[in-house]
Amino acid sequence: MPIEPSETNRLKPAEQYQGKFRNQGVRPAASLGKTLRIFWKMIFHKPADTRPAAPVPVKPLTREALEKAPDLSVFRLGHSTLLLKLKGKFWLTDPVYAERASPFTWAGPKRFHAPPISLDELPPLQGVILSHNHYDHLDQKTVLQLAAKTQHFLAPLGVGDLLIKWGVPAQKIQQLDWWQETERDGIRFIATPCQHFSGRGLFDHNETLWVSWVMIIDDVRIFFSGDSGYFDGFKLIGEQFGPFDLTLMETGAYNVDWPDVHMQPEHSLQAHIDLKGRWLLPIHNGTFDLAFHAWHEPFDRIVALANERNVLISTPAMGEAFNLSEPHKGRAWWLEAQTTDAVPGKQVRL
């Protein structure tokens, strides 16, 4: 069961849930006409550069390499799926190994690259950390394959019920509301607000909660954004729990038509600053075609913006380690997938 909300709660559950979950700020309701226009554009008017012209570089991972990796290592496995090694144990965020971010196996956004390590090869997981129930963040088949090797599932309110319905043992699941927290193996996990929405079908809009996560590992602090539009909650989280050593910040799948649920790169950078972050690692990019911008644009823009503001930014390739004890900036690996010298769809191994 969730722990009782802390005294710092600005939005009590009774206020937040009124038949449906809602955001702190006002999120304009999307008209049916606007929604249909977006879907029409998605299907028939996608620019050619929303998918890479050449293979995306991927650094293969092995269980042996992960077990030898130093503590406080972070590995991007794709999109918002990250493997974190904390206090010698492994935690996985928003697990999606599916070929498509879609309810269908035959349609929907298709992966640009295979994950750097298979599900079978992954080491036992201390926990899976979930931000919300959208298909690009929560894949049923992946979750069920991980259930046997995972000790804990930390989920927003309602998302845990979905896991139980799928067959994940209830005793492994803890559901949290905004500002609730739990401790697992000496690590504090706080479910913090974000500005987004939920739903996996036509009739379950906002029936489950969406969250960001604060992780406190001794004197190290990590922020995982989940999905969010820009809002003043980032500043509140920064004031209450910052400064953060690392922010894993959504930077991708944005558009001028939906700024309230996905940040433009300028907003991603400002959110990092609001959180009092030190290192910024942009996520929610490089794996699926979910918007109309060039697939590499999120990297181009956020790196340029960070350099202008003297913000430390790291862009590790998929499977490449980022370690907070010896942080590095990475390289512009996405430029390698903008040429047409290689066969599209073929994976490049680093």
C-alpha cells in the first residue's frame, strides 16, 4: 500500500482525483477536430527525416559487463528505458522492448534500433520504476517477461492495478500518489508531479496517474522526468529535493500543437535549471518516431542550448555507460545515422 502523503503535499489526492486524474495547472482540452487533424498528418504527411537514414549506433551490453560496472552507472536502452546501477543493484525505468510503441504488432511507431541487451540477458532487477501507462513507456509483454526477475514495481496510482490485471504478483507492486515516497534497499523514491495525461485506449483517459521520480542514494540525487509539459512544478521539486546530480530529462516527441504535455528543448533545459540540476542527460528520443521533427533534432537543439547556457550535458549512445563518479559528455553519435552510406535498419555496433 502507498505511504501516506507527506506534509508538503500541495495537492491532496481528494483534490487531484475528481472522477479522473488531473494536472495541477489547466491543460486545454483537445478538440476532436484537432485530434483528427494530428492523426491525419501523422499517417499521411510525415516528413522523411523523422526516421534515421542509416543505422543508429548501439553499444552491445552483456550481463558480465553490467555486473562489473561501477555503482551510479546509467545505461540508455532506448527511448525512456534506462538501466541504473544503484547500491550494487539494478533498477529499470519505463521498460519497452516492443518492436512498436503501439497496441498493435503490425502498425504504429517502429523502433530505430534493437535494445543493447536482451531481456533474458538482463541481470536480476531490484525494481522497475514506471512513470505512466502510455505504450512508449509501458509494454505488457516486456513487463511480464521481467516479472519473475524483478523484486519491486514502483508505479503511479492505478498503473499498479493494471500490472496486477496482467498477472504481476500484487505483493511486488507499490502504487504511489504525487509526493508520496518509499524506501527500498537504502534508496528513497519519491513520486513527484509532472504535467501529462494517461490512457491506453479510447475509454480510459486519465484513469491512472502520471508521475516523475526523485531518487536519493545517500548524498546523490537523480531526477527522472517521465513525460511532461513545462510547468512550475519543476521549480517546486528543485526547491524541495534539489540540487540534483543528474536529471534524466524528456527531450523529444514535441510539437507546437502539444506543448502542455511534451516540452520543447528550451523548456527541457529550463526544467533542468529549475531542478538545480548539474548533469543533464536527454531521454525520450532516438528510438521511436512520435512527432514531426527530424529524429535527430532533439539532440541538436538541446546540446546547442546547453552549450549556450554552460550547462553540463551528456549524450551517451544507446548502451554506452554514463557514470556519475566519472561523468563524460559523450559524442554526437546521432550524426553517424544521418548519412546514407549504410543500409537502413542495419544496426551499427560500437
